[in-house]
Amino acid sequence: MTTNTGPLAGIRILDLTRILAGPTCTQLLGDLGADIIKVEKPVDGDDTRGWGPPYLKDKEGNDTRESAYYMASNRNKRSITIDIAKPEGVQLVKDLLKHCDALCHNFKVGGLDKYGLGYDDIHAEFPDKVYLHISGFGRTGPYAKRAGYDMLAQGMGGIMSLTGPVDGDPHKVGVGISDVMCGMYATTALLAALRHRDKTGQGQLIDLALLDTSVAWLINEGVNYLTHGHPNVRRANAHSNIVPYDVYPTADGFVIMAIGNDGQFKRFCEFIGKPEMATDERFLTNDLRVRNRDVITPLMRQITVMKTTQEWVDGLAPLGVPSAPVNTVPMAFEDPQILHRGMRIEMDHPIAADGKCRLIGNPIKYSETPVSYRRPPPMTGEHTDEVLEELLNLDDAARNKLRDDGIL
């Protein structure tokens, strides 16, 4: 196994999360060096193991139960199976928590209370543990008891009203972005709570909702509305506060122009041989260009079709004028910059056809404590024996008894 070089080496997380938001959080913590004990239900495991195709192929070319969806957010974890619906399973969870710094889950509000694993019970018994609860709508409020999913959060949080063609239907983002961003907020929140624990010895509850985080990352569009009080306008690929900032047609496809300040706009105008555009009273500043977007946008589209996408990118990059192609996913994973930065990785996998699984790398680059890829996404219960022996000193006979009783 690869050496653990991450800054969170020595931190251990008991992970009862599944699907995407929670696993995104715990994978990130695992990449940073934490020991993640992923607790799954016996036999079936994490729901997303069956969310395919595609699935990892085994050496005979058959689909395994390791879906691409599952593998996307579950590396650097050890999987154990425990039936928490049984008192003996609950006790195992509590015994394991004695050796952990935090417990994470994304059961519905009240879902773990009936087993004695809710926050009040855990805090009373383990006051120094951080307790992270991710839910659709949070633990309070009129929607608290509802089940929450990514697309609901995208729709209710406002982002779908801003995404898609100007005159078309609202669109969700192409990935589960509300789940992913909730996982990112969860990671930050948990690390800050561990910092507080280290200073005071006190654990605490982290109550994090998909809907809350979806509203939080409306960022400038949300504050635009709060500032001017007018309904936001869907602009497809255009920017509400910067012009020209859009996807434009070229001689052979499309190019992104992200001209973020007046100096860049002036250099762009000089590059296209129209320096007078930069001094036009309608386009002199970004403020004026935003106010006159209906005038400048058709002009830009007439200009950009005169060159190929690559000609635009190659010509503008040396001038410091941001532009880029619109890559497909396959093109992105062949981009030399993306490859150089290690965003496409391979890990050894015990049942994969060629012994490898292919994953997306972690974007964090530390100078002193680099991210490490130590464990591929685990198979269901792959580490049950290892973890129970290591942390609880349960021998073969004790583990076999738990299996016979349907606890593992």
C-alpha cells in the first residue's frame, strides 16, 4: 500500500454515508490522509454499487458490483459491513467510534435516532466526537422530514432557473453538483470542528443540508438578486456581470471567451484589428459592455466565426486574453495540462480485468504533505475482518459468531 503522506494521517472517521454527498466528503478526507472506516449494510452495501452500467469488468470480462458511480467517491476507505438494525450492530458501531474522531452519516432526519445512534445519544456517550449529519433539508424547518436528492436541491435552490437555453426549459447541472458541493462544505466544516475539538476537547453536531449549500453557491447571482431585487435572467452561457464572457461560434466549432477586464478587452480588439472597438463609448468599460450586451454580443459572434477554435486559443493566450475550447469529457482527459496535473489516475484493483481501476485525481497539491492514493474503492465488506481485529481485537471465532448471527 502507498505510504500515507497526507496532513490528516492519524485522524479516523467512522463513515455511515452513502450515495454521493457524504462519500464525496469522506473520500476527500481519505485523500488527505484520514483513515475512513466505511460502514455498509451487509450484502448490498452502498446503494450506488448498483447504479450502473458502466461497471468495473472482472478478469472474465463480466460486470462486477463495482459501478463507476460508486468508484467515483469511495477510494481511500476501508469497507466493513454491520447491520445497524440489530442491537449488536449498534454496539459494534459504538465500540468502533471509541477509536474514531468523528461519525458521519446522511440518513434522513431521525433515521438513526431509533437505533440509539442519533446525535443526542452519541454526544451523551462520546462528548468529544464530532457528529456530521448531511440531509436534504437540514434537521430543522418545515421540510426537515422530507427525503432530499440532488436534483430537488438544484431545483429548489435556484440554480436550475439559471441554467440552460435562454428560451428553453430549466436545466440541472450535468453532474450531481449539489451533492458534490455539500460534500465540500461538509469537509471544511468537519475539519474546523476537529480543530475546535483539539483546542477544547468538545465534539459537536454539524447539521448540513443539500438545499442550504445549493443556495450558498448561488454566489454572485444570489447576491445580484438580493442587491437589485429583480428576478434573475437566464443567460445560457453568458455572464451576468462580465461582457464579453460567453461561448461563441468559430469557423470549426466553438470557443469560450472570458474577457474579464478592460485591459484584456483592449488587447482582444487589437488582436482582431479593430482597436476602435475598445474606445467605442458603448464598450469603453465592463460596466458599459454589460449595459450594451445586446449590441456587442452579435458583433462578437460575427468576429469569432472568422477563425478556428485553435487559432483563437493560440493567438489570445500569449496576450493574456482568456479563451478555451469546449472539450468533451474524453477530450478533457487527454488534455496535456490535465494529464500533467495528475487529474487522471490508475489504482491497482484486485478483481479488475487488467488489475487497474481508473479514477479522477485529487486537485489539491501540497508542497510538504502530498495527497496519497492508498486504497482503491473497496468491495463490500472487504476490510471487515481487518478492521474488527485491528480496532476491537475480535478474533476469528468472535467474527464468525457475528456472521452467524447476521450482524456482519
